[in-house]
Amino acid sequence: MAKREKEQPGVMIYFGDYDCVAELPDDKLGLLLRAVIEYAKTGAEIHNFGGDQAMNVAWNFFRSKVELDFARYAKKKEARIYANKCKFIKYHPELGLDANNPEDVDRITQDAKGRFIVLEEPARSLSASLSYLAKRSSKTEAEAREEVRRALLDQNEG
């Protein structure tokens, strides 16, 4: 798991989760807690439980819980962002966008300071962008893909 761009405020350890490891000695419980928190903060697996099967089982349990927690958080965050974009559209009717149209909502993005801005063209996936590029020129989609690949290679070399 890689370190997240904008971190969530923490990780949840439920009473039921604690009950699963409550019988561990304090020193092992402390090592496990440190490993869980470091994994949640940085994505790095710092544990070294050796051949201790109980600790390895507990670690695998908590690692999967952390990953599920982050997935839920990311989903909620995306839903909040989408809702805020819809609100932005509703409060700015002069934009001529429809908050019920996903393509219009996708035209809203945030700048570096977190302010909403409107893109001239809707955001597209790579394949949709290549199709769009091909339609705007006399090139096939394969030619457009090759042109983009060469431009990216030139940009990386420069």
C-alpha cells in the first residue's frame, strides 16, 4: 500500500478487533499496534514478527482492516467531492451546467488552492481522449495513440 496523497485522520480499531488480540502480552500488543499505525500512516510494513504465528495472523487481520477502512474513506471522500461539485453548479446557474448531468459535473475540478473551476471540455478517460483527438484530426485512433506516446517520451527526455 502506498502512502496516500491526502491522509485520512486515523484508523479505526473496534472493540471487537481488540477482543481478537486481547490475550496477547502487552509487549506483543504494543508491537502490533505500532505496526498497524505505521502501516496506516505510511503504507510501510515495518513489523518483524519472525515465526510467531499468532502475531502474523493478527497482523494479516489488521492489515486487511486498514485497507478496507481506507477504501471506505476514499469512497466517502469521492461522494462528498461529487456532492460539492453539484452544489457548486446549483449555486452558479450562470455557468449553464446541469447538476443532474454527470458530464457537466465532470467538467468541474479543483485548482491547487481547492477552489472549483470549470474545464472547457469534460474530463475524459485516456481512450475517450484518444477517440476525441482522432475525430478532431484526420488521424486514426492508433495514430493518435502513437502521437501521444511520442510526445510523452519527448517530455520525459527533456
